[in-house]
Amino acid sequence: MGWNSWNRFGPFVSERLVLETADALVESGMRDAGYRYVVVDDAWHESARNDDGDLVENRWAFPRGMRNLADEIH
């Protein structure tokens, strides 16, 4: 089981909100109840792609990048 950012924050997701939610999953006992995933759905990226056609992280909402976010949650 897991938690999906879109269901709570829609397009207004951010690094801070995801980290706070991940902490709340642990503190509330939801992790122990089987919640294992934190899914950052849409809106983590800019609207434009890079020159290779890849999605680009939204540096305003995720200033330390998605890799750092994942590392901190784990």
C-alpha cells in the first residue's frame, strides 16, 4: 500500500510537503500497518522538457532534486 501526492496536494506538491507526509506516515503508524510507498505523482516537473526530451525537475518545488528527496525518505 502507499500514499499518492495527487490525492492530497494535486498540482501543488513540494519537497517539504512530501517529507512532512512521509514523516506523518511513520509517526501515525501507517508504515507499520503496511503503507510502504510514497508516490510523487504529477507536477514534480517543469512544463518544458530539456534538449533530450526528458522531464526536468521543478527546482522551485523540489530545490534539492528528486534523488535527494528519495534518499531522505528512505
